Amino acid sequence: MSRLARLAAAHGVCTSYDPAPGRTLQVPDETIVEVLAALGVDASTPDAVRDALERHAHEEAARLLPPTVVVRAVSRGGASPPAASPSAVRGGVPPLPDGTVLRVETEDGRDLDWGADPDADGERLPLGCHTLHAEAPDGRTARAALIVAPDRFPALEGRSFGLLVQLYSLLSSRSWGMGDLADLADLAAWAGRATGADFIQLNPLHSAVPAAEGETVDPSPYRPSSRRFADPVHLRIEEIPEYAYLRGEARARADELLARAAELREATLTKDGRIDRDVVWSLKRRALELLRTVPLSPGRHVAYCDFLAEQGQALDDHATWCALAEVHGPDWRSWPAGLDDPRSAATTRARGELLDRVDFHSWLAWLTDAQLARAQRTAHDAGMSIGLVHDLALGVHPSGAEAWALKDFLATGMSIGAPPDAFSPHGQDWGLPPWSPDALAASGYAPYRALLRELLRHTGGLRIDHVMGLFRLWWIPEGRPPTEGAYVRYDAEAMLGVLALEAHRAGAVVIGEDLGTVEPGVRGELAGRGVLGTSVLWFERDYDHTRTPQHETPQPLEPQDWRADCLATATTHDLPSTAARLSGDHVRLRHGLGLLSGPLAEEQTRDAMETAEWISHLTRLDLLPEGPGEEEGEIRGIYRFLARTPAKMVGVWLPDGIGDRRPQNVPGTWDQYPNWRLPVADGDGRPVTLEEMVTSPRLRDLLETVYEELHGPRECRIPAPGQQGGACEEGRAEGRAEIRTESEGHPGRVSSGDVR
């Protein structure tokens, strides 16, 4: 192994990768040098490589403790909470010199002196983020963050089903041109009470980077400005308490904005209508400026002050970035000298000069947090055992608030993506800066912990986009193509440990999006810890050839052979809807966009054969009682199939219940297709409001089918169009609302206790 390869390995940089089984490619030396530079390691010359290796060896030999120590807690049985023993902590660090004294400062302020005897009994450590101190006999001292994490993530009892929806696409007769948090609460109330659903999985609600002058905002929820704070574009203006107290000219201006919002909504709800986020936000921002003139009541004022104190520096940074972006544009990398540093004197002065705007954006974060909390409470009150499932994007926009505030924890000059594979022969560059693993470890994973804690405030579940990124990410040096990247490894034990700790504290189930290229052993590690995977029907085939002869194309996997620890779905936001898949519309769409890899006729034939194979599979399993050839029946058959797998969670793509043929996002396109801008529509492309959806016989039949496959018949059924009432009887059990069914209670609850 060359010196450069040894240096790369010492810092977690992989010098080769396997794009396909049995095929290994080497990473260019130039890439390795640039990736190491982003990690603070000079490898630009042979002498620099030699010096870096020697320095690394010396530092490792001299160091008593790593920057962060992660220990899995074990349960002592009975009602005792899991905890870590002194011997477990000693086993979690590199060998220490004999006689090294250990002391722990717990996160609740206690001081535990464990002394130098590794076998001596000592007080066990509870779950949490503590500080470990070590003192060696030769006088060396060290301290490290000590994370005591649960061995497993919160688990579901029984099975559950829910809806998958992109919130912006869910328009009601009251929303302002795109779905909002009041629409979400209404959907949760209906879905929980009327259908027995246990969760609603959402797209990321992260705050977006505002548009520069003359441009439009990036609509992708996966390239946010900040993942910690939700975007106020999701606010329902009329449900902000101060709205009721507008008077005089302010009331007249608010009424005018409300009328314009109604016009925008009606335009969006026409056939082939598009969501215009920029116009929506322009109207809402003007309304919010009016609302800000209404003084807060004493109770709301102290609640706002409490929120400011609770969020602290993170909110101040976010609001400061938003205020500076209003003045200097949304890319902090082009701001005047000094403002690129959130801790500089120039930024402190600017914050003072813009204090009113900083407070405005802090107030928006508070309002949004309150409506998110209401949506989750509504879901629980409706009987949902999980409620909202939020989505954590893999990264952030390089010009946004999070990249500005946390730039010391991100790798400068790097972007994450994917290496070449069968899906994308040229690789992918997602334009997102990666976490720096060394900086994370040195901080005790503080920014990562804070991010997770905030996202889990008002949720019963969290989806982790590209969960493989907890193990390794494909780094691409700026200016290089995706083919010239390299994998960089993260401390998966630490990343998973922090996630397990925060999920445990929130009582939230965690779902990992593990589609695509997955390193061997990753799915097993995630399943062993209790992280659910993601299984999509069209991709689940007998690749192990347990039922298919080796020389034949893998057949669709039998339902009983699916993994249980997963969210089973028919599609995702990046894939065709089920109606488009069955009809072949998705092939014609990709042909029109120039995305097919072969002639149209060949692609259509291949697609038709695959679809026919699945329909034959469903027919053989008696899942199509209406017979093949009828679209609604075939979609119900697909979801019957999903419900008959052992999957812990079954997700129903809400547009499938209406017959929508349009994907929300077509990977590989930018302005060729209206990605992230389509309202939910019927099979003819006519947008459908929330009020119309909940009275749709097609949606009603689909959701009843899924519920009955999972739990048996319900005592009451979803009201038919035009019917009033029909809500199921409610009861209370252990402080939570439940819908009573003919089976025992309402299965699918999170076993770690009430989800807060």
C-alpha cells in the first residue's frame, strides 16, 4: 500500500469503490489529495504525505481518549432504564495505561469518580451526552464527549398503515395556492378518525433558500437553507391568533390579500395548474408583516420569549442569516467582507442594525413551530399512534443559513453525490456540502444532535433520506465530475448512537431510505438496531434466486419473503405513480423528456412485460378479485399485496388514491418538468382539493382495503360522498385517543411510550 493510500485510510478516505459486484475502480490520486485537504490534511507532495503520516502516528500514540466515545446502554431487566457501566465505558475507548483514573460529568450535573480500577463497581451512567475525563499516571489528561445511547431504536407494536404526501401538493379550499400546516392537521384528523391510519409521512418541511432578485426559489425540499427550522411558507395565515385582531386599514389590506390568495388557489386548481411558491410566499409575507403590527397578548408574549430562550444561538443565527439575505442576497459567499462569519464583529454590528428583521424571522419560526405542534396534537387526538413522520434531507444548500452558521462543521470545496452505477452511468452531483467527520467528532456531534432534537419535537417518526450516509458519503471535489469522487467514511456507531438517543427521547420510530447502492452489511446493521428500511414493490425481486433459477430473470418476491423491518410502499416522490406505472404513461413521459436509454418501442415493450409479470403475480395470489385490466382494482391489488407482507409499516401514496398519473419529481430534469410544483390531481390531470379527496369513493375503497388486510373489518366505514358523520367511536387508553375496531384495540403503537 502506498503512503498516500495509508494516509487516506487513516482519515477514512476510500481509495477504490465497487460500482458492480466483481468490479473495482480506483479513485484518482488527485481526488484523494483534494479530499484530504478538505479534512485539513496536506497531501500535496510526497514530503507532505510522509509528514502527515508521521504526525498522525504521533498524535494517535499520545492521545488518551478519542474526541467522542459512544457506548451502548444495556437494560438491567424489570423497570430499570438502560444504562452503561464503568467497565463498558472503559471497553469503548482505546487501551488506557494502567492506573488511568476516569471521572464523568453527567449531563444533569453530577460528578462520578470511577477511579483507576477497571473492575471496581461504580455508579452506572444513564442515557445521555456526558463528559468523560481521564488522567494517566504520567500526568497526561484528556476529556471526551461520552454518548450513552440505547442499543435499539423505539419499536412499533403490531403493524400500521398511513399516507405518504408532499404537503405543498395538498391544497384545500382554504389554502393560499399550496398545501399548508392547517391542511395537514385536517388531513390527519380525517385520516386518523375515518380510516384508522396511524401516520402521515411528509416531504421535508425545511426552510428554503429565498430567491435572488429576478430568479425563482428552488422548489426542491431536498436542497434547503436550513433543516432545523421549518419554512414559514407552510403557515396558515388565518389561524395565527393575531389575525382576528387586525383593524381598520390593516384589516382591509389583509382582506385584499385573502382575495388574491383565493384567486391564486383557483388558478392552481385548474387543469394542469402549477404551484407558484414565490407568489404564495409574497402574499403570505405581506400578510405576516401586517400581523406583526398586532401586539402579542401577555401569554403569547411569554411563550415567544420562552421559544427564543429554548432555541438560543441556533435561532439567532438562522434569523440573522435571513435578515442579511434580505439586504445582500441569498448567497452568503458573496456578502461583504466579514459577514461570511457568523461570529465576526461585522456580523455582530449588522445583527444590531437589523434587529427588527432578525426578530421578524425569529417570530416566523415560532409561529411555524406552533402550527407544526398543533398538527401533531391533532394526529394523536384522532387516534394516530405515530402521527407525523418528518423527512430529514441529506444535506443543505451551500449558500443557505445552515451552511453559513455551521460552516466549521462542513467540508469546504466538496459536494456529495453518487458514483456511476447502472441507474446513472455518469454519477450524480447533488450540490450539497458534507459534514466533516473530524469536526463532528471534535464537537461531540453537537450540531447533529441539535438538528435531530429539533426535528423530533413534533413528530412520531423520522425518515432519514439516504440513510447510507450515516456510514459513508461520496465526496466530489469542486470542479470535478461525479466520476472523480471518493467515498469518505463516518463513525457509524456515533452517528447511529446519537440518532438512537434522540429518537428514544422523542419516542419516535426511525425509517431509513436505503434504496439504490447499499454497502454490504449496512442493511443488517440498521435492522439489528431497529431502524426500518424502505421497500418499494417494483424493486422487490428474488435476487438471491431462492425461488428463481440462476439463469432466469429474478421473479417478483413473494409477500411472505419481504423483510418485516421496513416501510412498504408502491412508489416514492422520485418514482412514477402507480397509475402511471400500470398504464405505461411514465415511459411516454420519459421519452418526451429525452431520458430513455433506448428506443421508445423497446422501452415500452420491456415495461409492459414487467407490469404484466406483476399483474400475473397478483392474480395468482387472488389479490385481484375484480380481475386484471381494471386500473382501480389493480391499484387496490397492489396495496393488498403490500399489506400481506410482514412489513411493520405500509405507506399509501396519497395520489394513488385519486389516480394521479404524474410524478412529483423526475430525477435528471430541472426546467424540463415542473418538479415539486404539482398539486395532487386525478387521472385527467385536474387538481383535487382535500375536501374532494375525503369524499372520493376511489380513495375510500383503497384505504378500507388496506385497513381490512392489516386489521380486519372496522365497526364503521369511511363516509361515502355527501354523507355527514360516520366517525368511529373514540376511547381513551393510557392518555391517548384510540379508534375501536373489531380486533383488539388499535395496533401499531410505539412501544417506548407516548410520543410527545
